[in-house]
Amino acid sequence: MNSSTSMKICIINNLYPPLARGGAEQVVEKTVAGLLDAGHEVLLITLGKSKAIGKFGNLAIWEYEPKNFFFYTDSHTHSFFMRFLWHVVDMFHRGSARFVRDVLEKERPDVVHTHNLMGLGFLIPHVIRSLGIRHVHTVHDVQLVEPSGIILKQKEHSFRYNGLPTRVYAAMMRRLMGSPDVVISPSNFLLEFYRRWKFFSHSEFVQLRNPMTFGSRNTKHVARNTHHTFTFYYIGQVEEHKGVLFLLNTFLNFQTDKECELHIVGDGSKLDEVKKVAEKDNRIVIHGRVSRDELPRVFAEADMVIVPSLCYENSPTVIFESFAFGVPVLASHIEGIAELIEEGKQGMTFRAGDEKHLQEKLAWCLGHAAEVAEMGEHTGTFLEAMASQEYVPTLLALYTNT
């Protein structure tokens, strides 16, 4: 079989719009759309409370709700003990394994491409192997070693992330995941992370940047000058590990005689706390959740997007989206992020969690608005290099082993 032949491709990911929380779901949605546009048949297996099977042209969506203590997206409302029990059930969930086996035996896809499996169950890779179907897997985070997907920068060598419980969990996950034919990562950092933890010992490792969730380049219709109020934007999940509270406190303590604002766009468990903090400073504007249709307007109003993550990041979608709208990025110098930013070209970095260093970068931006605008003009070079990868054709070559 070659990549020009119409294929039946199975995509498995725990969440799919309207159940979506982060960049992984956007990548999956974009991948499905790209494969359909290329004339292929796509079978999607995902979580869903409706237990519906939908058929939309060449796309078939199979939803499954595993029997567990709670639904995957409700985990943040439960105690540590209940989450622990939930994870044990999830790792060895035979019901979801039977469901996936039944679907694959019925549909007989040419290849299965898995993404995030947490919530669907980790017996699924064994099912794929037992059926002799080619298996491609994309890693999006560190969840196979740390169930929360969060490893805090500068605490990565602590017992919390390297103690016996973590090592036992990682050993079990290594065995459950096995070695798919191909393992894809958007960042070199994450590939090396899993190599260090001895995952996927017989897999082919491929670094492939995520597909653009907007067009490769969008023109900003906003005049640039050095006299308007300088606007910093945070766009993403409103969670502590994403650094949004750190950013707010840094901005509260940031004294300047230049006009500036910090805008927070997004939703999450810390939104109410963020709103209370914002009441202390009229320079801070809280937007809450906005639809993806509104994001072009949001980016058009931003002079600089800030990505203040306190945890390991793979390849944050917001950085690519910012570049697509010609907005430079000021981000924590964390492995996956640092791969995306050439210092002083499309943006800048600061030491993760370092309030003083971030304030220095904020002050520099206010004093060099013209240079910041020029950085925005350089984002296109990065995106052109990204576009040259041709995400879907590369996937199809990996699917067919060509």
C-alpha cells in the first residue's frame, strides 16, 4: 500500500470537541480534518457520555464511557485517594479494551493512531498489537510517567517525580504501552524524556511538529506605534501549573510609569481566584473563556503573549497561534518551549518562576515597543519552516511505512 491509496485510519484520543480542554484535542481535530481532506476514511474512538455512534461522510465517531468511579473530565473535583483508585481501574480497564477490540474487528482499519489514552484505558495498545494492526502513537505530555501530566520545573529531581511510586508506575506503563511501530513527538525534549525513562524500546522515534490550528499566517489589521497602551496577553488554561497566578502576582508588583495592561483569556479551576486577584489592579483585565472564532480578534489586540508555565511543556499550541497572528511570545525557558523561540527574534524567554527576571523582560518590552513589533514580523519565518513539514503527508508516510 502507498500513501496515495485511500486508507481507513483509526484515531483514538480521550477527548474530542465538544469535550476538549487543551492543545492535544486541537491537534487531533486538525489531523482528522486533514486526513478527510486528503480523501481518507477516518474512524475516531473517543470518550463520550452519550454513547452515540455518529457517521459524518467519511468520518465515523465511536463514543465510549468506561465504567469507573467518575468521568475523566471530572477528576479535579475528587480527592487524591479517589483519583488514585480511578487511575488503577483506568490502567487495566477490560471493558474499554473489549469495546476497542470490537470496533477494530468490525471496521478493520489499515492503521491505528493513538494519542492520549488516559480515561479510555491502557489495555488498548495490547489490543492493537494482538490484532496485528500497524500502530502509531503521539505523545503530548509526560502522563506516562507522571499521571497528572505535570512535572514542575526545578523540582524534576525531587522524590515526588523520581521516588519509588513514580518508578513503579512508569514501569507498569512501559509494559502496558509496549512499543508501537512509530512514536511521534512535537518536541525533541519529549522524545528524549521518554528515551531516558526507557519507553518504546523497539519503536521508531519521529519528531513532527503539530499541525497549525489556524492558517500558516494571518495578517494583523492593527496599527503599531510606541504611544498606545502596551497589552500583554495570557491565553490558555487558568491553572496554577500554567503559571497564571505567578504572572498575576508578578504584574501586581510591577511598577512602571508606562501604560500597560495584562489580559487573561481562558478558563479553569483557578478562574475565580484569578478574578479576585485582578480586583487589586485596574491594569488587569479578565476575559474568561472565549470561543475559537473570537481568537483572531484577541490576538489582534495583543502586543505580546506571555506563556509563564511552571511545568514541563511539550509544544504549546498558543505559541504557534501567536506566531500565526504575528504576535511575539515572552515565555518561561522550559525545554519544549525553548525549542520554539529564538531569543530576540520571535520572542524572548525568562527563568521559569523568577519574578524579578520576568519583570525585567516586561520593562524591556515597554521600553522597546518598536522592537517588539519587529519581532512579530519575524514569526512568519518560523511558520514557513513549519509549513514545509507538510504534517498530513508525513503522517501518511508513517502510516504506510514508506
